[in-house]
Amino acid sequence: MQTKRQIELVEAAIRVTANDGIQKLTIRNVASAIGVSEAAVYRHFASKHELLQAILVHLDSLLAPQFATLHASQGSYKEALTKFINDLFTLLEHNTAFTLMLFAEETFNVDIQLKPQLDALLSGNLKQLAKFYTDAIAEKRCRADLKPIELAMITFGTIRLYVSRWHMQDQPTNLMDYAAPVTASLSTLFSLQ
Amino acid sequence: MQTKRQIELVEAAIRVTANDGIQKLTIRNVASAIGVSEAAVYRHFASKHELLQAILVHLDSLLAPQFATLHASQGSYKEALTKFINDLFTLLEHNTAFTLMLFAEETFNVDIQLKPQLDALLSGNLKQLAKFYTDAIAEKRCRADLKPIELAMITFGTIRLYVSRWHMQDQPTNLMDYAAPVTASLSTLFSLQ
DNA sequence: TGTACGTTAGTAATCGTTAACTTACTCTGG
DNA sequence: CCAGAGTAAGTTAACGATTACTAACGTACA
């Protein structure tokens, strides 16, 4: 159960990390990001570890609905995948901080105790993707010579690398410009001949 | 030009980072990893920034030959890709610290001044992969409806995610067990011969 | 009156870095 | 051949800044 203030702190922490990297995710920086003292943070989180945990929960709650859209779609496999990637990229482009969502396991491997949660987060997302492909294969809308989990790994891995490259560019470009190629490539590869 | 001691320090730094995360990459930890004082480190690197730069150079020198094997092969393109992935996974499995190679841009985005080098490292690897696919397409041994750079992104993104998951597992499993599925999936998708 | 939420002002530990000094080796002139 | 100068590479001991965290206290509001 999260209070308003806790959510504010978590969002501030995500902003700090996305802007300046995990090294700058300090209690001091989070506190000053919402204009309070360091000690005030400890009124809401008992330790930095608990703040990190809350960040992961928050990121998961943002990412999960995105993956849920995969199943909600009524159209063809290609349309569903297109909508998923478009929605995801729009979200990431609108708020760069959300980029952290995709790379949580890379970023937060600081606190060894968070490992199980990080693993669960990634595994959950992959499972959703795999389920999407399982359905697509069952309905003969997707090639069946690869396992759903393999299709999911390829999809997620590819998306991550595109986002990673976009995030690394100097001049800010449109992530959406990348969306079309990714969708086109994957749906071309995975569709039935 | 690197001295022996510099290389020792860089290798120690890579070990520290791979084991405990970038937060633990401190001069103190690197120094004690080779059994000297902190001040001794500064006899070989003027600053932590220079150590970080040297790490990137080192990682690149390890990874570049791996990518070079793509072009050296005499057999089919499928065999070349198989050999590349097998060699890469063997290397990563043999020395877990090398896993950092694949995720350098994620790990070392601490020092903003390193960004150009990180970008160059990733771009260089992708360019090698793209060249491989360019050749394969030219000889009609790979599907031609995707651009080489897209094939390269998919390949590298997929490899990274497999390695990432393997690296995150609790009980140590064999990375090599994933090599065959990855190779099979990509060859099938790309009609690589 | 008590609880929620803030403050100031500290703590010990750790960060990157430097100063001053020691040790061991090599090069060079008489 | 060998004294002495120079240098490479280590040491201890500190520096100011920053880390996560805490104790004691103030204040608004039910």
C-alpha cells in the first residue's frame, strides 16, 4: 500500500535515475527533487532498500498494462504487435524516465537483495509476450516453427536494443521513427508465408 | 599504450564491476583486489575517469576479435553465425566478468564523458554484424526483405537478452545450452544458409 | 493530546584524490 | 667498477565532499 507522498518520492527517484544514472540515485538527490530534506524521506521509507523496492513495484505497475494491451487487441497478429510497440514507444518517448522500465535488471543490480524481484519483473513481461505468441500460433496467425518463448525473447531483445540506441543518441530524435522498422521487421519475420 | 600493471588494474576493475555492480567499482576496491594501496592506483591512472576509459578500451579489444570471426569463416553463413555465437558464449561462460562487454553502454553510463566511446563501441559491433548480413544477402544466402542493420539489431538484441537472463539466474546453468536454440532460431528466421 | 510530517544538526563510513616519504632498480660519469 | 643521480612504484596519512542514516525537536491538525 502506497501513500501519495511515497509515490511522489518514487517518481522523483525514477526521474533522478533516468537523468543522471544509478550513481546519482541518492537520498539527498531524491529529497531535493521534491524540495524536502533528506530526513523527510525517512518518514516515508525506512531505508534506501525499501525505496528501491518501491521503485521496482512502480515500474512494474507501469509496464504491466502495456503488455496487457497485447491480448486485448481484436485485430490481426500484425495489428496487435504494431499497437503494442507503438503504445510502448509513445510512452517511452513521452517520458524518458520510463526507459528505466525496460532496463530495470541492468540498472538496479546494485542491491543484491533485489535480484529476485528483478528476475520476476523480466520473467513476467516475457511470459506475457510468450502468451501472445502462443495464441497467435494457435490461431495460425504466426509461424509455428519457433517456440513462443523464443519469439518473445527475440521481440523483447530487439525492442530493448532499439530503445537503448535511441536513448544513447546525442541529439534527441523521435523514438517513434524507430517504431515502424521494428514492427515491420518482426511482423515480416514472424508472419506465415 | 598500456603497461602490464595497467592491464592488471583494468582486469581487476572488470572483475569488481561484474561481481558487485558499478556502485562497487571504487578505487579502494580495485586497489585491494590486486593487493595494493589506493594511492598506488594513481601511479598508473591519473584519475578514475582514465581507469574507466581504459576499461572500455580493454573490453573492446576482447569483443572485437569475436566479431571478426564472423568474416573469417570459410563455410556457410549459417556455420559462421553458429561459430560466432558458440565462441562468444564459451568466452562469456568461461569468464563471467566478460559479460560486461555486451552491456558496456548500460553499465558505464555513469561518466557522461564516456558516452561517445560507449556509442562507438556498440556501433562498431553492430556494423560488423551488418556487414556479415550484407555479404550473406549479396550471395543470396539470407532473406533480402530486411535491411542488414535490422538483421544485426535483431541478432545482437536477442543475444544480449539471452545472456542477460542467464547472468541473472540463481543457480549457475550452462550458457552454452542456449547457443543452439539462438542459432537455430535466427538461422530459421533469416533463411540463413 | 497525539499523530503525521517536517526541520536542523549531527553520526560513522566511504568516496576520489593528494602530499610526503620510502624502496628498489637503472643509467651515467669518473 | 662503482658512487650518485634519476625514476618507477609502492607506502601511510591525511583532505574535503558525500554517503545512508538518526536523534531531537517543531508544528499543524484530528
